[in-house]
Amino acid sequence: MLQFAIGGALFLAAGYAISLAFFREADVVERVVFSLACAMTVPALLLAFMNLILGIKLDTLVVYVVLIAVTAAAFLYSKAKPKSHHVGKHS
């Protein structure tokens, strides 16, 4: 039961962090939808890639480490200042 709760919280945290990183201008409703969608897809695809392509055996520790790494990377990326694009201006 505890493992289910921790795993679910980590999946939701990863989804929230990914939504912060890639959908910066979302309002509350959009943020919830993007968070749930990202939580169900991005970590699952990453773990499937690691298992099927790289041949890494998935156990609890590997899943937790991947989820924590994805969450940390997405939070760090979301805190980075976006590069401004100047269309039509050449320096």
C-alpha cells in the first residue's frame, strides 16, 4: 500500500513538473489536465524504452530513481529563463 502511494505521488509529481516545464502559460484547469496527461505518458514511455530497448530490468528502485530524475530535470528546466526570440531583428 505504501509503495503504491509513493509511486503514485512520484508519477503525479513528474507529470506536474513536466507540465510546468513545457506548458508555462497554462491556467489551473489546463495545468491539471496537462499534469495528468504527462504523468501517464512521459514516465511510462521512458520506462518502457529503458526496459525494451536498453534491456534494463525494472524494479522499484529503478522506477523511483527515474521518476525522481525526471521530476528534478523538469523542475530545473522550468526554472530556466526562456530564451527570447527576436523575429526579424538581426544584431
